[in-house]
Amino acid sequence: MSGPLAGLKILDFTQALAGPFCTQQLSDLGADVVKVEAVDGGDLTRNSGPFHEADAERRFSGYFQSVNRGKKSIAVDLKTPEGVALIKRLAPDFDVVVENFRVGVMDRLGLSYETLAVINPKLVYAAIRGFGDPRTGASPYVDWPAYDVVAQAMGGMIGVTGTADGTPLKIGPGVGDTIPALYAALGIVSAVLSARQTGEGQFLDVAMTDAVLGVSERIVHQHSFGHVIPGPEGNHHPFLLPFGIYPAADGFVALACPTDHFFRALCGALDADDLANDPDLATGRLRAAHRTRVIERLSELTARHTKAELKRRLGGVVPFGPVLNVGEIAEDPHFAARGMLAEIDCEGLPGPMRVAGQPIKFAKTPSGVRRRAPDLGEDTAAVLAEHGIGEDEIARWKSSGAIREA
């Protein structure tokens, strides 16, 4: 696999989830991503697990493998003048730098965008921060630390997620990290295209809170056009019906049948003549006026059947899907056909391990998971040699502690 981003070279200073998830997307699409890690332990998620029971050395953290697969690792002590000098040596050979430190960290290290742009005018420098960077808009919260749940809360997502009684709930996956990561990946590719057209790179940043608000766009127009402040919606859409989660005999399913055509088809598949023939429910507006009644009656009908039975009745007939856990996802033929359970080889573990695959599929430039995540400093010597640094200099830096090899 080469991927559409083959030849794009990225120097990756990111850690935890938001930054690594961004550069993982670019790696899956073919970019050459060199992860720069601290010599004293590297990315904190190397120790976060989960670890397979056969991994006695705790070498392969599932968390780290999931979002750093396909990358290379060099271990550099950025707190030393030698380490900073080494990065400046490498900077001219890279198209992109990505980091997700708090504001000012890279500046204090002597590796700010302004410094690196002098060395490499075509450089695209991307940052992911909780509340953005003053270069593009100085938030009053610029110095606040932030994690996923903070971004979900302040970006408006938790405000409309929760039980119908108004109790807010965080989203299960770390979308406060992964959503800004995807925005940043789009921004990087856009800025690289601009740099190749103009010869000039630029700084770009994504605030985690901004990104969450960006995908929660509905609350903004509801407030502006409708003069409402939406609250937790429970498991049903605030104005489309049926459009939500319904019980099955062995779990739950999703139904999205707000149009008259789909509603009639749903009633036919569930033998719900009483709903289909009721003139009070003939249109979407009328059904919305009898919201509670429709939801309760459909829930009675769906609860009579298992998820598999509902799949046979409703699959392909109306917009429908069972609520799947990861064990069920692993057995579902869709995800196998789409390559969404990618396998990586981790030496010493029994058989390949699975990580989530790459959703973007290309007909001519295939993308996907290419290899496991690297050991700390696994590629230090090879990457430095590739960029013209000789063995004697590598040995000298290693003996000084400025770099580390696996």
C-alpha cells in the first residue's frame, strides 16, 4: 500500500489521543510519519494498556498501538541543546510538523513555528490545543489544560446528550479528541496543497472545543433561527419521528423512519396496522404531535422480537440497524468486507492483534494499516541516517543522551 499521501513527510511531536489520532489518519493514507518521543519513556499511552496476557514485558499497549500504527519512532531529548539542534537539522526535509502541547511549550524549547519556518519556508505547522492558539485567536482560556470530556462539555455536545429528564451524559468514545484530530488532518492536507501551489507554508491550529461545536452545529441554528436552547434529547430526535433507539427482546435497535414512505413500510414490516391506518398519524407533523404515543407503541412492537428477527424484518426495508457491541461487530460481515478490523503483528503475541481500520477507501491508491506501532526509538538510527547524519555523529548524540535507540 502506498496511499494518496505517499511522499508526504510528517514530523510528529504529538502524544495521548488527539494529536496521534490525527497523524495516524495521515499515516494510514500513506504519509511517512516520524514520531518524536521523549527519551525517558516516550508517549504516556505506551503504558496505558490494555496489555495482552501474553505480553509479559508490557511492550504492546493496545491504546498506543491503535493510534500510532504505521509510524516510525525517534527518541530525542528536546530539553538538551543537542536534541533541539537535531530537530532543526531534520526540519528542512519535512513537509509538516504536528504538535499538541500546551501553548508556549514548543516556543520555549526553541522550536516554534516562527523558528522552524525560517529554516523551512514551505513548512506546514499544525497544533491541536484545548482552546486554540493565540496566533489565530486568543481565547481567554488559552492557558487552561483540556481533555476529551472538557471539550465535549464546553463545545455543547454533552449539553444535548443525556436522559430525557435532563441529566447530561458524556459520549462514550473520546470524541473531544478524535473530532479535532480529524479537523486537523483536513487542515494539514489543505495547507500542504496551498504550500505546494504557493511555495509558502503556514501555521494552523484546531481548538478541541471549537471542533466539538463544529460537529454539534445543530444547536447553533436551533438557537439562532428557532430561539431555543436545546437540552438532553434522550434516545430520540427532537423533531423527527421515528428517529431513535427502540428496545428489542435482547438489546436495542436504531430506527430512522421520519418520512411517510418509510413510516408506512415500518408499520407493514411490524404488522402495525393500527399505526398505519390511523389518520392522526398520516404525516410527519401529525406523528410529531403524538410523539409519546408513537414511541411507546413502536417500543411495544420492537420489544417482541430479537435483534436478529428485527434485522430480517427491517433490514433493507427501512433505515435500521441493531445496536452492536464490539463482540458483535467482530462477527458482522459488513466490517469484514470493509476491512474495518485491521490486523497488526506484535512479536511474541499469539496471532495478529486487531485495531480499528481506516474508513477512507480509495479505488486507485489503497490506504490502510501498514504495520504495528513502533517501539520507543526503534527508528532513531535509520531515520537520522536517511537524513544524512553519519554514524559517528549518531554515536556521539547517543552517548550524550540526546537520543535513544530501542
